[in-house]
Amino acid sequence: MKLSRFRIGFLLMILCLSISACTSTREDILSNPIVAVNEEIEESEEIEENIEIPEPVQIRISAVGDIMVHIPQITAQYNHATKKHDFTNNFQFVKPYIERADLALVNLETTFAGEAQGYSGYPRFNSPDELAYALKKAGFKGVVTTNNHTFDTGELGLLRTIEVLEQYELKPIGTKKQESDESYHIFDIKGIKVGSTAYTYETPPWQGLKTLNGIPVPKELEGNIDSFDYGKLEMDLLKMKRRIQEMKEQGAEVIVFYMHWGHEYHRKPNTHQKQIAQALSNYGVDIIFGSHPHVIQPIEWVQSEVDKHKTLVVYSMGNFISNQRYETLENRYTEDGVIVNVDMVKNFEEQTIKIEEVTIIPTWVNRYWQEGKRMYEILPLIIDIQDPQDYNLTRDSIKRVQNSKETTISHLLREMEGFVLEKNN
């Protein structure tokens, strides 16, 4: 009997405590750590439910081909009044289209070794620093510095080119000053991480050294230039695979490759280009921009052999500017280039990034005389040329413009699917 009374008393005490807890003030609740934690959990759940998913974000990546500077161009861009070079007029007509991009990339096929080394064109290029300023003013953000002319002016040109570009807040891609530096760059574009890297083909090795443009690269500098050997392609493709993994580990959501490859003046990709493009697609690369042939090659989608991933491959974007043309090479295709615009969308709800649209802008290098001096200007061939004088065109050059535009579009659209001409608006 005594035990039963104890049980009743205990139950009454529990009931009183329960009633007391129900009538407690907020101060009483906060004094009870278990109750306080439970309330914080409930409040955090409510906050999570109220978090709004950001609207989809769109970015544009634009790319162009080779920037070449031959001696006639260096002479043409010299201003006798200021005693300096000025390349800004080269880009005045394409600047509005470059500036539309969130990230604009270009291949620099020359070096900045400085005036003391002597400015030079083919076969070993060295250009005035003012070209870097013009690229910055035109709207470019990333400059590919690895190609067959990277070592034209030796170690000085290799390292100083990087310094000059960085002086103008341009990101060099494909080369680096020190072993501990990174030769690639991850751009943060509207919260989307775009990893950009570049590789160039090597010329045949000499006495155990890799060469570029036939110039031996010292062993201690080999690691400063991202390159590959066609003779050791399988091994070098694995290096590119590790580079992709490294960029992804650093947060890259989009992977962009610039490849300096192919045969000069060939309008179709060769077997090696196809092989490399397929391998990079299998590794998860999103976009490949090609350079070196100096003429335009087709654009296509490459289907990964591993999963459903597709890679946009632009085999060659031709020359963006150079002195190569029909009068110098008897090859009119070297006057042509293309701006490739890739519009991508990130869906935050699905956590996906997709290529929404790819558009092209054919370009043509207008070379003409003005007051006894040569002039070079890149024309975007989506402009409405109602008054040729607005673009410094003669009757003869108008025909060449029309021919260039038709040739570029027909050559690209023959292979392309789902790509369109950029609108001039």
C-alpha cells in the first residue's frame, strides 16, 4: 500500500511540472537548454523554408583566333607625333562585340620582349607593349600565351610577356613565370567559376629538349609552358586530364581549353585534332577553342564516349588580325576570322550549367592606305555597310568583304548544327 501511494505522488508531481512548463515564460524556456535548442532547430527550419532560390544566371564567353603582328603592322601602328605605337584602331569596329562578353579570350601569337630586343615579325615575333593596352581597351580579359611563337625571344620574352599583360590586368593563360605559379586561370563570372587553360603543340625535340618553333627550351623552363608532343600524345593527354581535375578541385564549373594545333592553312581538322577533341570531351571539357591554322575550320559538337556530355569544338577561328592575305600569301582565307559567342545558363534549382546558344560573327581584316600610311582594322561582318566610307572601304574591298562573309558562313554552317549568326543590335 505504501508503494502505491508513492507512485501516485510521483505521477502528480510529473503532472504539475508539465502544467508549469506549458505556462512558462520565454525566459523560463531559454533557461532550459534542451527546450531552447529545440526551439532554435524549429526556427532554423522555418528560415530554410523561406530561402529563395536565385534566378538563373546567363553569361557569355567570347573567343577569337590569332593576333599576329608582322613588320608592316608594326610600322603602320607607329605614331610619329607621339613617338609611340598605337594599336587601338585595329579593334575599334569589333570592340562593341567584344565588350558584350562577360569573358573575352584571345590568342597572342607574339611576345613582348621589349624595344631593346628590336621589334620583329615572322619568323620570330616581338611586338610593342602598346598592343597589350589595345587588347585591354578592346575588352579582352584572358590572353592565351602558349603557342609555337611563345619562345621566339627566349626566356626574356617568355617572362616579360606575362609581366606586360599583368600590368594591364590581362590574365595570361598557358605560361607562367615561376614553377609555383599557375599557368591557368579560374574566372569568377557572375558567381560561375570558369576554368580556362591552354596548350600548344611542340616541334620535334632537339638533343632531349622540347622545342617551340624549332627553338630549344631549357629544361628549367619546360614547366613554364603548357605544351604537348604529338609523338607522346597519349601521355600528354593524361597531363591535360590531371589539369582538368585540378581546376575542378579549385571550384571550376565550366572547363574551357584553347588548343594550338592542326596544320597551317588547312581548312579542315586533321586526325590529331579529332583525337584530342574526343579525349578532352571524354574528360569533361565543355568548350575547345582552336588556333594556329590561320584559316577558319569547322565547328561541331563532340559526344563524350563516357557519358551524355557534349563538347563544343571550334577547330580553328582563323586570324583575328595579321598581314597574311591574298597579296602576301595568295591565300584569301587568311584574311578571315570569327568571333565565337557561347551563351551559358546556370540553373541554381537544378544546379546545372548548360550552353544555351552559340552565335558567330565573321570578321575580315581591312588593309588600306591613308595619307601614305597603311591602316589595319578588323571589321565585324554583321554590320550594315550602307556607306562604305564609314568603314574605310573601297569598291574593290566591298566585294572582298561580301566574299569573305559568304565563304565563312557557308564553311561553318556546312558542319554546324544549332549555331546561328549574331544579330547586330
